[in-house]
Amino acid sequence: MDLEKKKLRRMFPNLAQELESGDCGTTINSIRSDPTTAEKAVSKRFTGYTPDVIDFLRRCDKGEQAEEIICYLEKKGEISSEYATKLRKQLKEKGVRSFGSKKENDYYLKQDGF
């Protein structure tokens, strides 16, 4: 058993620290025993939705942050070099808010009425 804990600590030091500290947890606010009621309460608007580069750029406060996101997504191959160039041009000429209004924390929850 101690050997398994040592292996876990070596392979996943942060996870082991979280597990050992006991500070991790999730609060349950309600329980629904009726599946129909539960399904009605769950929003499906953003189910399966994958944010794109514009969604990430709309969370930025400054142009430098937007530039970092563009570089990162271009480097990972999630956006093409041509698209990255267009985004950089728009950022330079029109600013970060040209991509849309700022998406604040809990944006998707608020959009779903939570």
C-alpha cells in the first residue's frame, strides 16, 4: 500500500497533494429524485459546445493577452497561420473589443439563467 502511495506521489505529485490535504471537494446544492424534473433543470443550450478562438479573445482585458492566445492556438495548430494573421491585424487596427463584448466569469451559466 505504501509503495502505491509513493508511486502516486512520484507520478502525480499535485494530485497526491490534493488528495492528502483533504481540501478538495464539491458542494451539492440539491438532489432531484424525479428524472423528469432533473432533465428540465439541466440546460442543454451549451451542451457539446466547444469555445473557439473568438470566445477566448472575448475574455481578454488587454491586447497582449489576446496576442498570447492567438500565438498559443496557432502553435498548437488549432488555427491556421493565415487566420492568426487576420486576427492579429484586427487586434492591432481595431483593438480587443472588436471581437465582441467581454465575456465575464460564469458567462455560460448566466446565459442559461443560473
